Amino acid sequence: MASLMALCLLAGVPMLHAETKCPPGQMSFGNGEACRDCPLGRVAAAGSKSCEPCPTGKVSKRDRSGCEACAPGHIPAPGGMQCRPCPPGQEPAADGSRCAACTAGKASWHGTAGCIACKAGMIPNGGKTGCIPCKPGTVPSEDGVNCAACGPGKVARPGSNECSSCPAGQEPAPDKMRCIPARKGPGSEL
């Protein structure tokens, strides 16, 4: 082998070194170069000659051998090595790259995995960081953003998302939460 190497060197033919096969999370430019760890936030499969960033919404595993998704309600922090929670009132956008405001009728707070729908009879507060009950006699609007009053002859029971009609012979109480017997008006005969 030494004589072959000497002949190649004398003839000016470069010798090719054995290809370096690196383990996952490391890379080599080849030509016998030693394997090196991928930079933080980048990954490499076994035998790779380059380290690549993770796709949008994912972070590199600690050993840099591949990428993984963040836990629900979290997005990648700058650098791509760790995940961070979205602040209250927000959840990860569809692509997982950033946090976005909760959609209508939903809220999030510390410890939630994302935005959740408010319970019946409730709407999100202004910052969408919690849910608040609608006032007596009102129900959440169709878009879940505001509370709306019930129409004539209807009531809103606490914890309800819909107004109910009073049965025949009854009318809404002043609080608009229940029905009471209809009052006799001038000239009515009940």
C-alpha cells in the first residue's frame, strides 16, 4: 500500500481517504475528517455531511439526531433547542412557528394546552385569558365574542347558550332568567 501511495504522490494523483461515517447528530466533510457535533438547533442523520435545521414548528432532540414536535400549547424558542409555552390568550399557529390569538369564543390561560371553548353561558374576557359569565338574561352571541339580550318573550337561563320562549300564559320575569305567570293587563281576561 505504501508503494501505491508513493507512486500516486509522485504522479500527482490525489489519494482519496476513506469516507467518514458519523453517528446521528454529528457530521463530517469527508476526506478522513473527524466527526463534529452539529451546532445547537441543527440535526444530522447517521453518515450526514451536513447539519440541517428542523422544519417549522419542531425542535432538535438533545442528541441532535432528529427533530420532535413541541408539547401542545408550546412553540420552538429561538435557537430551535427548546420549546416555550404560548402566553395566556394565545395558542400555536397552524404551522407551529408562532403564537396566535385565540379565535372567537375561546380562551387560554397558564397550564392549558391551547385555546379552549368557553363553557355554556360564558364568553372570553377581553384578553382571552379566561371566560366570564354572561349577565342575567343574556347569552353568548353566535360568534361567541359578546353577550346578547334575548328577544321579546324569551329568557336566558344561567349557563345556557340559547334563549328559550316562555310557554303560553307566561312571560319573562324582570331578570329575563325565568318565566312567570303573565300579568293581567287592562281589558285582558285570563
